[in-house]
Amino acid sequence: MSYNRYNNRIAYSLYAFLFGYNEKRYWKLRQDVVDPECKTPKLIKMLWLIYLKRTEAKNAASMGTALNTGAIFETPPELPHGIAGIFIAHGAKIGKNCLILQNVTIGSSKGQAPVIGDDCVIGAGAVIVGGIRVGNNCNIGANCTVFKDVPDNTTVVTQAPRYLENRVNTEGRRF
């Protein structure tokens, strides 16, 4: 049985204090700031944006994290390891109920960012780059590099193969 810090109010409060990142508050405010239909006054939205930017700056400095405000999340993603080392590019679109593990990079290439479908699982250390589409119900394995479209209900398990020619050194051994 795994430990869930969200079920323990004291542990969650301590986590939020130590890391300066209260997930529930952050995602609620982020959703309201990004949503054009939110009826909150612009001055209040600007204050919330300052809070979000300070939170993101602190997380970037201490944990190597960048959740750019131009990234669009349909619902807050599930981040079981916190936001440590996660980079999401400006313009990326993340679907509903996505699980993102630690050290994931969702980056842009030539000004185009990926679109991630609903109910996807992105493994630790995965890199998703370029203007590609990852379909619904996809699993991206740990340390995979994805740079081509992924159809719905697909599992990606290895990086693209790279062939190296065999060389023989002067002692007759391969290296």
C-alpha cells in the first residue's frame, strides 16, 4: 500500500510549506487565470498571475521545473512525484486525467508544441518534442524520446533505434 500525502492534512501542509507549492491552490488559480470566461476582475487575476509566476520561479530554481503559463491543461494532471524536473513548453496541450511522472520534458520544436490526448501516462524521463499528437489512452515508457505522432491506445516503449558501425581498435577488440 503506497502512502498518499493528499489524504493526510498535516503531511500535505508540511509539503506545501517546505516546497512552496500548494498543488490544489496552484492549479485552481492557474485554471482561473488562463480561462477567458472566468468572471474574476482583471486586477485580481494579475495578482494571482504574480503568485503563479513566483511559485514557478521558485520551483524552477529549486527543482528544475517549468510549467509555462502558455501550456493548456484540460484538467490538472496527476503528478505523483510532485513537480520535480518537469518541463512543459509554452503552447503544449495536455488532455484530461494525464499522469506525468518525474523528469518529463514536453518541449517545442520550430515553434510547435505537442498535443497530449486524454488518459495518457507519461513515464519518468520521457521526452516528447515537436508539433506531434499523442493519442488518447497512450502509455509513454520511461526514458522514451517521442518525435512522431502516436495513435490512440498505443504504448511506446523504446527510443528510436540508432545504428553504430562496429569498429576494431589496434588490439583487435571491439569498442
